[in-house]
Amino acid sequence: MLKVLGKLLIGLVLTAPAIAGQIEDLGIAYKRGDYDTELRLARTLAEQGNAHAQFGLGVMYEKGQGVTQNYREALKWYRLSAEKGNGNAQTNLGVMYHHGLGVSQDYKQAIRWFRLAAEKGIGKAQLNLALMYQNGWGVPKNSPEALRYFRLAVTQGDPDAQVRLGNMYANGEYGVTENYAEAVKLYRLAAVQGNPMGKSISRPCIKTGLAFRRISSVRTCG
């Protein structure tokens, strides 16, 4: 899953099979919620320069999983991973800049990292870019550009984007022609993925055949 450069340790090169074993163990620890093991393995791989492990370590520090929550430390690992081209790290780094977590709030930097990740097809980054254009955060408000990124995020299967685009169809907003059938379709897709808003809306929509509940735009990224 991860591509890692071997590190010279006491005259011995850490071989690819050894790294593969660590990666497998890291995945098992993550699924089990074994934060102690996950932290130990993630730190080892991250310090060797592995971008995926650096991203994972950033998540642990951001969420306080197995460590004391530390946004500055999370930012550090996200940046290291993002600079190696990891799209998920680029997305999370953009969120950190957007909210000013561990760093001064900077919409321009947020957009920069969202855009890099969006170009890699990361749905959450595309959704966040849509929100930036929709709300005029760091860029002039631009509904057509916002809609374009909402559609891209929906194409990637992002459930939050599905709900938001469904709302646009339900209410005929942002240049979208009112279309209840399309709204219900999008709400259902989000509901199937467990999105709570999609579930709460799709039930009455399916029952009545109409998407009648308006959802206010959530002014946030991430």
C-alpha cells in the first residue's frame, strides 16, 4: 500500500519485505483501533519519509488518537506528506489553514492545497473548493465554479457533496433548475453511505415523491 525508502540502521538496510510487514501491521492496528501499536508503527515509517504514514500520524495528532491532541504537530506531518504529493494530506492541510488550526488562518493557502488535491480527484478537496467559491472565502464568489466542483465531488462519490447538490436541485439554487427527482436520487446516494442528513431527508422525499425540506448551507470546510 505504501511506497517507502529504506533507511540505513546500524549498518543494515531496512528491506522492502520488512517494510511491507510493518505496513500490514499498521493497517491491522488501524482497523482494530489499537492506537498504541498504530502510533509506534506510523511514527517509525513517517520518520523514514513515508508519505502515507506521515498523513496517518497527522490524523492521530489532529484527532488526539493515542496521543495528546496537538494541531501544530498534526500540521507538521500533514505538510511533510502533502509536499510529497499525498492528496489526502493536501486536503487536510487545506482544512487546517481554513480553520486556523495550528497555524494562522489563511484562505489563500487553503485554496492552494485544496486545488492540488482536487486535481488528484480527491472528492473532499473538490467539495471544499466548491464551498470556497460558494461562500467567497479567499476568492470572489463564483456560483458556476462552485457548482462545477460540487459535481466533481459527487462524481467521486462524496456523500456531503451529494446532499448539497441535492439541495440545489430541490430548491433551484445556484443556477440549477429545480428537479425533485434528481434531488431524491442524490439524497438516496448519500443515505446509502450512512450520511445522516441524506437519511433524514430521503425518507420523507421517498414517501411523498417530493424533496420539500430545505437545507441551509453549512459554512465550513473539512
